[in-house]
Amino acid sequence: MHLPDNDFGLALRELARVVRPGGLVEIGVWGHIQSRDWASPDGRFFRQRSDRALRAELSEVCTVLDFATWDWQEDDAHYQWARTEVTTP
């Protein structure tokens, strides 16, 4: 969630490279009903992806086996969790 779009895709491809095909990876990040970027007062970058956007990015290198959200906040932010199976060597 601290990586912009292109860097997130690079990180996912690196996971797919180092995890054997068929290996499981669980990913948890804070998301939102709409993809959005913002910075905290101390300058940290945040990218919150919509559920649909996160699943689409994960699907480029993994098979999404399970996906859940919880801890919805008043501003529609929520925690996203996915269990994936690596499908790309």
C-alpha cells in the first residue's frame, strides 16, 4: 500500500519469481471503495486500491483463492486480504 501502481506490479512479479509455481502467498493491505493516492503528514505515500483493482492486479501473476475485507472505516477504507497461488514462473 506504500507503492504506486507500477511498483506494486513489479513487487507482485518479484513474488511470482521467487515463489515456486503452486506456492501460496497471502497479502493484506488497506484498501478503499475507490482507488486513491494520498500522503500522510510525515510524507509517507499511500495507495489504496479498490477491491476490484487489487484482485485484477493479483490475477496478473496469481490465482486468487480467497479474498475478504473487514474493518470498514467511516471513510470507506477497509482491510483487504487475499490468499493466492502463484501461477507464473
